Amino acid sequence: MTTDTVVEVPPGENRPAPSGAHPAPRQQVGLRIIAQDPSVHGPDQRIVTAKASVPAARLEDGPRSPRFAVVDYDVSTATLFPAAKLPSDDDRFALADDKTLCTDFAFHAQQVYAVAARTLATFEFALGRRLPWGFAGHQLYLVPHAFSEANAYYSFDDRALLFGYVPGGDEPDIYTCLSHDVVAHETTHAVLDGLRHRFLEPGLPDQAGFHEGFADIVALLSVFSLPVVVEVCLDPTTTGRLSRLNIERDALRKNVLTGVAEQLGDVLTQGRGALRQSGFRQPPSNWRELPEYQEPHRRGEVLVAIVLEVLLDIWTRRMEALLSPGRGRAPRTVDRARAAEEGAKAATHLLTMLIRGLDYLPPVEFEFADLLDAVILADAEVAPDDQLRYREALLDQFARFGIERRPGVRHDLVAGNVAIRYGNLNFTALRTAGDEVFRFIWENADTLDIDTSYYTHVEAVLPSERVGPDGLVVRESVASYVQILELTAAELTDRCEEPLPAAVEPATKLKIFGSGTLVFDQFGRAKFHIAKPLGDWRRQAERVKHLHDGGFYDRSGRLGFSYAGAAGQVFAELHSAGSGSGEVW
């Protein structure tokens, strides 16, 4: 079962060639992928596949492109498999049968390449620029059969996504590289590492949970943006019309929002279903106080559960027109393809909203409320009207889980009539140069409430070009800075006015952080300041307590563990059965 899906391309990528010029090269190429997982079948009992559009590029054997390089090496057997030969402008697997898809390693290479490229393109479209990796290199290695183990992870030191496999014995082998969800999840880890590399440093509990939760969100919404997948989830037995009962909220939650990695989940959880079923297992109201929600996967499930509820809100609103009575009685059935199309549109729009918010996040000390604030702020710039009330749905569902926007962390530097000093500043350099942004901070430190007695470093100044639903183009530059202070535990206690954990010796040297994000318009004028002040002593004490309780300090009280652990194995540990959650991948 196949369908054509198109990833939106950033503005300017498909401009028509001038009259008389040579035809423009193809900007997109369609590649067949397994749309969800090999275990998911359509009404014809075949694996559900899709023709996904990915950015066109000259491919070398592997395939290798400017951003990705597939290297098929199995460390368990010390075997290097032949590099796949895939054409740059065609799909050799367009008509392949299910057995070929599951067993041909060349298709496995195409699957990881196409899904990874599609995921990166989704981020780049939403943020309006090319995105670098977090490591020093241009190509992310994709290793489809890296080891004989039920795991998959992003390795910073290897500059790679490593996918395991499970030998099936009498049953077919299971390959994590064939799960669209798994590949999109791991690619998101790599993209986030390039966008916010300090989110892998020891911080507040939400920070570790964010990496896992957001990767799950991208995986889920990427899959749901494929209409063929949504059609099968709505009802795999028909291609016709659906009963109204099939598209009620509870039915959508049960039949569609089934979690990630279905096949791998069934194998590794003894048939209990998907690995993380956030649509069903919603966190209790006191989740913050429960020990199990200190673990990154469980913490991330809170974020996933919120987003899935928002998706249901948006999807059901979009289908109201399909269910309206019109001139007669309300229809008892709905066209399956039409209902799936509305779900795919809702997933695509929601995913774009969430990714756009990443630019407005502070670079350190992340909390879930920061994401809510960033998404609302970024979306209001691009889509001021919010006709379908997407922002309202986000605010309502975050509030249900005890997360609300906090006053004082964002400052509107335009509407608030704030007196900003631009003397001796170069507006062009403000949009590109960290030194000029630091000069801006220095000259406006009192207005921005930034204490420049702390070490302050502007880490990035990035352009952004985003297009709203009405065609409005918003051009911005986003600058992020970090502040660092080293002090003893005793000095921090004096400032916090509350004791730190007794095991942290008073003379222990600590390093604490503050940060902020500055948003400039296309002319170099400051629009917003999103601040995470270093002098928020309550937050600093909470961070030290969390790190102590989580075993991040050694017996002398020193910080003895980092999320970015030895040999870049942080995600291998998070995705292993030894993570403490009883979950794998």
C-alpha cells in the first residue's frame, strides 16, 4: 500500500528558472519508505509504505549525500556490507515486494537515509535555515546494522546513528532501522544536539526528559503526517467510509495514538505493545513528586502526553466541518481519506509549531514551561490570527498537567516601550556577529537586567526565515548567550538561604549557569529577550539537589557524571534496559 507525501520546502528552494535559462535541477526526489513499521499492514495485507519526498542531492554509493553517509558495518560480526547503489533521481524499490523490503540491505540503507533526510528537512523548513550538526563534521553517519542488540542511539563521538537488530531464530529478524519512528527519533537527537548542545549537560530534571520527549514527539507527528498511516490506524480493514464512532476522541486515542516502535515494542515487552504509550498512560497530577518521573523517559512522557492531547484537540476541530448537519441530518459516516487528511494536516502544523519554538528556548537550564512559552511566542509572530485556536489548545493542555507560562522570563522589547541603546552598534553585524551582540548586551545590561559581572559568552547568532499559513514571511536573527559562575556550596547556600544536601561539602566547588535568547528583526532591532537569570537562586538550589539525588556527585561532593558521558554513549545508556525504567530503546 503506497501513497505520495510531500515535505514542504523552505521558501526560495523551488524558484522558477528565468526565461531562456537551463531547467532548474530537481529539488525533491521521491523515495519509497516503510511508513511506520514492518508489522503494520493495510487492507491488502501488505506492509504500509509511502513515497516520501526528500531533498534532492547527488548520491554516492552508500548512499552518501552532503549531510548523511550510510556505512553498513556490523560490529557484532566484524562485517562490512557492500555499499548500496541508489540512483540520485529514481527509486529502485518503487515496486519491490514485502520480502525484498525486509531482507534487502540496500533498501535498509534507503530507509534510514530517506527518513533521516526527511526529518532534517522538516526542522530546516520550520526554522528557515540550514542546520549544523553538534559535532565537527558535515555528514552524519547512518549505520543500519551496527550490532546485534535491541537498541538504537545517537553517538556524538562516532558522529553516527547506530541501529541494532534482533535475530529472530525461526522468525524473521527484526531491524530497528526499518522503523520510521526509531529513525526519526534518533535523527531528532542529533538535530537537537546541534541546536542546543548544552541540553546534554547536567541540569534540571526536565532537561534530560526534553531530549527523549521531543524525539518521541517528532517521531510520532512525522509518522502521522503521512495520510496513508493515519488511514490504516483509523481502520485497517476498509478503504471506504468510517462510522462517526471511529473519529470520536476516545477512538482516535485508542486506534491512532498507539505510541512508537510497535514491532520492537512487542518483541521487547513480551507483547505488551508499544514502548511508550503516552496517549493511554497519562501521568498523574502529582507527577513532579513521583520518583519514577525523575527518569528521562518517564519525564519525557509527560511532554508527549500533552502534545498528543493537543493533536486530538486540533484534529477534532478540523473535522467539525465534516460532521456538520448541512441542510439535513448530520452524516453518520465520514470518508476515511478525508478524515486522515485532516489528521495529517493537524500533525504537520503542530510539529512545525513545536520546532519553530526551539529558537526561542534559553540555551541552558531548560524546563517544560520554557517550551510552552517559546512555542506560543514564536507562533504568534508567524500566525497572529490563530484561527483554529492551536495556541489555545497548547495553553489548555499544558495547564492540565500543571505547566503554565511564567511571567518575567520573556521581555517584549518593542511593545513594552523599552529604551534600547543602539549607539555605536552596527545593525548588519547584530544579525550575524557574536561580538556585536555582546556589545549590545553590554550597552543595554541594565535595561535587559543582565549582570555583566558574571562571565558572559554569546554562543550563537543564527538567521531564521519562517513562512506563516497566510504566506507572511518573518525574517529574524536569534542570538543565545550563556553566563557561568563558579562558587562553593557554602557560598551558594548563603545566596539561596536554604541548605543544600548534606553530602555536598561546604567547600565543594560548583559551576552554575544562566542564559538568555535575544531575537532581532530583519533590520537588527531587538524584539524579545527570553531570560534564564543566573541569579535565580531557587532554581540553582533545585538543580544541585536534583543532581545530588540522581547520583551525579561523587562521595567528595564533586560533580562526577555528565549526561554527555564517556565515548558519547549517553543515548546508548538512556535507551538501554539498564536505564532504570525497564524500557529499551
